[in-house]
Amino acid sequence: MHFKNRALLLLFALLLAFACDPKEDIDPAIEAAGNMKFTQLMPTTAYATASSIMVSPNEKYMIFFGAHKPFYSKDGGQTVEELFVYGNADNTPINISNDGLFVYGGGVYDLDNIRSGSAAIHYATGVTDSGKLVYIQNDGINGKTFFIDDNGTYVSTGVRLEMDEDFYLGTWGEKMGFFDWRNKVIAEFDVSTQTYTQTTLSNLDYKRLYGLGNSRNKVKTAYSYGYFAYAKEGGVIIITPEREIRYYEYPEDYRIYRNTEGGMKLYKDKAYVNIYDRWGESKMHLATGNSIESVDNVAAIAFGEESVFTQGFLEGGDRFRGGIIKTVNGQQEYLPLDMGYQYPGGYMFGKTYLIGDYAYAENKVFNRNSGTYATSPMGNITSILHDDGRTIAYTATGIYTSSNGKDWSLESTDPLAPELVTKGADGVYHALTVQPKSYQSPGGGPITRSVDMTAYTSNDGINWTEVSGSSTNKAGRGPRLIASDGVVYMRDTNPGVNSVAYFSEDYGVTWVSFINGVNALTGEDVPENFKTSHYELSTGKFVSIVFEFGGEMGISVCDSSTGGCTEQVLEVSFDAADMYTHDEEITLTASDEFVFNTLEGIYISNPLK
């Protein structure tokens, strides 16, 4: 009997020991936070931007202006190097010869032998496709005369330029083009035959197009392989080598006074003009043949023997912000070059929302299965709400819903796009718009920041009603979370301000101030261990994430929206430099994973549950 009793007691003790295993008491969210792992979701992509592209006829040599630095390639765009010249050649024609010579600011440069600084190897007015250097200079009583380089020495051709040198438009093929548009005179100098021809276009009628067109600052002219072009406010004129004059009138919404500011690029009989509509939006148009039409994927353009090179974004490509596009027989692809662009603050993607297998950043969507980017059907997302298997996205174009992150339904074109949204325990949806403002006194000094906020309610998360009397302005950068229990909290972060905070328990409808930890309404101190959070998990837990200057990540898992927190410090596996200034760009998925915008791309954590 005693043995049996002892056995029973031992068994009971063992069961009790297992029941009281300390591991059983660890909060799953706290344990998951302490063991947080990070996986790259979207890598940073190669990036190349240019507002002006120049390409040699044989497509071997290229120059790209308009990025943060000028670059060049001498292998058809496979690789690039920095171009050491001063200034920026936006909308300035630069002809590159087939052996890599080009003229910039009167200096001759050799792309096969670029030297540090701005040292040119020679001087010239222009260079032909075959590499002949031409210089226009005074030749005694003969006046302005064409000289051609002969082994480093310029030799006079004896051929006189019959108009002002300021009307020189560029060198294409083996000819130089000139256009005195005020007197309707065009001219060419053929370097190969050393002949100069000049023609007065007596039947050229500028009045056939809208606008005065008599301001030198407004008129644009161009030359390419025997073709001339003239652009003004209302349209484009192209003169062919046979002296046929073609008139192209801009669409009605584009006939405005500023429509030469975007510039013009001419290639033979194709004139590309970047023009503005009456609302200030620019769009590239192509004038050729018998029509003028808008064209896509063109921010800058250049031509080779068989290809067209543009700056833009390819749907289904592997680049977030686009790059230099090569088009051959209608087929488009990015050139592999990477110009090493420095994204603002070192970051590329900004706030990213992962919904299913699709990550939305700015106006793009990334398919994590194919690794490709497309234009988002919704534009930029302001905020999202995960709601019982559906996701509601609030954007400037309307309110959308999706069950898979790919297929979206436009539920409302209401312009309301609240920054903070939640669904309360009572089933009512609550939103808060947060509009930042800043002020700096005329005499300078620190910038003072504040936010305008208004509360809204909804029965479905789609149709919203403003809460009367909720509109307010608070000093600081605004709150980061509207909790499902109604808690909203923000601090006044302006320089020179002591500890001032604002607290709401009714979804931002009414507020109370905390000054140095004291409730300004009741005079009571804030509760001990009071702490608000940045994120609310689907499990009802609350989380804050902050990065230290050294890159360590602090994470707090809290039982409520105002406290009961366990804090941990983690080492992350990605480059966290400057993350302490970008922690507001972290987002949360429906599966309680955190999405981080880092220098190395977008990273996602394991679920905290």
C-alpha cells in the first residue's frame, strides 16, 4: 500500500512539474520577438535615370545627363563610368562619333580616354559621325570660316559661314546644321565635300500654329541628318531635306504659352516634344509623318543604327524605378547599367505594404514569386486595413478591397484617404486623417511642425462620416497608431519644447494634454509603466519598434495599448544604418510580420504569434 501511495504521489508530482514548466508561461509573441528572423523580400534594384541621352550611331558609346552625376558607357550600355566634365547637358545636342569623340563646351573629349577633371584633348565646334573635327573661327577678311582638323592642326577650308554662329544646331552624319529662324534661313556645311548651302524658306508660315513664337526663350530649334525642326507654344514644324514644310499642331489642351519649356529632340523626321497641358502635366509627343501623337516610356530619347534608347519604366521588368530602355523592332529591355543613384536618405522603396504575394511601394507593385514590378492599379497607398480576410486600401484615387493582394475592386471614389484606420471591438470602423504642417519665421530659425486631424466613423470601412467637432490641430508630427480600443497618442517633437504629449481614448475625437507626465485636465500623474505602441497585432498584443543610432533594434511587446510591456534589444541581419530615422516606414502584414525598408532592400520578419 505504501509503495502504491508513493508511486501515485510521484506520478502526481511529475504531472505537476510538467504543468508548471516555465516554458509554458512565456508569451508566444514575446518569444517570437526575441527570436525574430529577417528575410529579404525585395532587393534594391539596378537604377539608371537620365533626362538626356546621347548615343553614337554604331551604339557603342553613350552619354547620360540628368542623373545626380553624368555618366558614359563605351560598351553599348553594359557598364558605365562617371563622366568628368562640368555642367549639365540637358536638352543640349551632343553628337558622339563612332570612335568615341564628342564636343562639350568647345572642348573635345575621347570616351576611350576620359581623364579626371574637365581636361579636354582638343577644341572644336563639332564632330562628325566618322570622327572629323570641325572648328568655326575668324579667317581674316573672310570672316567666320570652317576649319577641319588635320592630325591636331586646324586647316582652313576657305568656306565662309554666311550667318551668325549662334544659329548652329549640331552635327549629324557628316553635316553641320544652322537655322536662323527669325529670317527663315536654314544652312548646312558638308564636311566631306567642304560645301556650304543656304536656303531661305519664303513660304514658311509660323502663323499656322498657335502662339506668337517670337521669343528666343520660347522657341526651340533642332537639326538631324538634313532635317530641321522648329517648336513654339502651339506646335512643331519639320523641314525635310527636300525642303517640304510639315506643320503639327498640338492637341487643344496642350496649346499653352509654356510649351517649349520641356524641350525637343529631333531624329531625322521624328520630333519628340515634351509638352504641358493646361493643368501643368507634361507628356511626350511624337510629330512625324502626317500626325502628332503622345508616346509612353519616353522621358529622354536617343537613336542608334537599329535601336531607340529611352528612359522609363517597363511593366513586368526587374527595376522598381525604371532605367534606360533599349527598343529593337518593338522589343524592349533594360540596359544592365547601374548608375549608382543615391536614394533620398539612402532608402529606395519607402513604406511598403505586403498583401498576399504582392508588395506595394509608392505607385508600384512587386510580385514576390516572379521578382518583377508593375504599375499599381491603385497608385500610391496612404494606409491599409486588414479586415477578416479582406484588405482595404485607402488611396488618393479611391478605396479598394482585395482578398488576395492581386485583384482589387474599386469600392468608392471618395477622396478620403485616412492615414490611420482601425476596427473597434464594437464592429465600428474608425479613421483619423493626419495632415502635416510646418512653419518657419521669415527671419529663419527652427521649423515648427503640427498636424491637422479629423476623426471619422464607418459601418463598413468604405463609406465614412466625419465626427462633428473632432477637427483639431496639435503640435508635433502626429500619431502613428489608432488602437482598436480608441487610444491615440502623440508627442510634441518641436525643438525647445519640454515633455508635452496628447492623448485620446475615443479614436481622436477628444484629446487631453500631458505636460511633464501630468494630466493637464485632472492634475494626475500618468500611470506607472505607461507606454503606448506603434502597432497592434491580430492577437490583441501591441508592439513598438525603435532603432538605436548603432543599428540595434529595440522591440516592446505589450499587453495593452498603454502598458504591460516586455522590452528586448535585437541585432538585425540587414544593414540598419540610419534606420533610427526611418522606423516610421515599418509596416505590419495580416500575418503579424513586420516589413522593413532598409539600405539593402525590403526585409520581412517572422510572424509574432
